[in-house]
Amino acid sequence: AILAPEAGPLAGRHALVTSGPTHEPIDPVRYIANRSSGKQGHAIAAALARLGARVTLVAGPVTLPDPPGVTTLHVETAREMLAACEAALPADIAVMAAAVADWRVAREATQKLKKEPGAEAPSLTMALNPDILATISRHARRPSLVIGFAAETEQVVEHAIAKRARKGCDWILANDVSGDVMGGDANRIHLVTDSGVEDWPEMAKAEVAARLAARIAAALG
Ligand code: CTP
Ligand code: CA
């Protein structure tokens, strides 16, 4: 049965969700980015809205349509994503599913870099981007439930446990991205909380989203 949003278990709650990659410009025509389709983050935003939450989705550049019933803010860089997230607070729930570029190019060229005949390839000096999940986890207006992802290619659960502590978030959804998860429709999740690790079977990203939204609703009572 389709619940009217005002009747859902998350009615009256505000959820902040990030999704997609960020693009960090090199010059007006080039950028650095992570691989991310935004499918998982967008599905989570939609699932939270279906349970009645008011949802603010801060989305990097993706080809997906804005989810229905969700306020979607479009950003390009990690710094824009952080600013949009902080401006969206207060929130009860934060789910940071974006694949944020860890580094940006320190000095973005204002004109297109030219490939002059005989010239060497340019070197790029990188600067560290802000960590949005860590910032929101330690924010004065911290949401009561802060959830991050951990995309790992090895030692998935070990890295996720360490990441949860380092970021200061409540839950981490760890996934193994060594296969074809990127852009695919399925995900295999290990949910890391303060009470341990739960291994979820492989399921569609939409099912991961529905299961997570239900867990969030149960946790917030
Ligand atoms: N994240 C973020 N801001 C960043 C980097 C990551 O908010 N600048 C968030 C992601 O949205 C995700 C979580 O942090 O929820 C973990 O991202 P991940 O890339 O797996 O972790 P990192 O701490 O960046 O470590 P590494 O890439 O070295 O594994
Ligand atoms: Ca990273």
C-alpha cells in the first residue's frame, strides 16, 4: 500500500541526503571526479520521502531525474556540496552517499589549458577537499542520526569500522566496489553500527534504500 507522506513513520522529520559525484574543475573544460551514478543516494532520498520525511537531496552532477517529492539542490564541487548541506541544517537524519572527490586542483585555470606543440604535459597541484560527513558529524547542529558510506576495494568491514570512528558518524554502510557496483543496480552492504556489523544479502539499490529507510524509522522511534 502507498502511504500518504503525512501518515508515514518519518512524518515531521527532515532528512539531508547527498548523492552522486563531485566535479572538481581543472580549467573551464576539464574536471576530476569519482565514479558515481547517484543511483543509491537518489534511491535513499526517495525511500525516506516515501516514509513521510521532508527530504533535502544535495546532488552532484548525475544524469538521473530529481526524485519525486524531494527538494533537490544541484551542486558541482565538494565545497559547494558542503555549503548546501550546512545551509540545509537543522536535520534529524543525514545520509551522506555522495562519492566526494577527496582532492581538488589547487589553482583552477581560468582559461582552457593549451596543448602547445612540443610542450610537456602539465602537472596538477592538488588541495584537500573538506570532508562533508566528518564536518556534519561534528557540527554544532549535528543531526541525531548521521550515516555514511564506505566504498572499499579490500578489507571492506575493517576499513569501514575504522572509518566510522574517524568520521564520528553513527552508522556506516560499507560496500565492496571492486566488482561492477559502480553504475550497476545491485549492492552488497555491511551495516556497521555501535552494536556491531550486519551483513545484508546482495539486493537491488532500491531495496537497500527501502531497508535503510525502515531501519532509520525504527531507530528514531
Ligand atoms: N565523504 C564526504 N566528504 C569527503 C569524502 C568522503 O562526505 N570529502 C563521505 C562519503 O560521502 C562517504 C564517506 O565519507 O559517506 C566515506 O567516503 P570514502 O571515500 O569511502 O572515505 P574517505 O574518508 O574519503 O577515505 P578513502 O577515500 O581514503 O577510503
Ligand atoms: Ca574518499
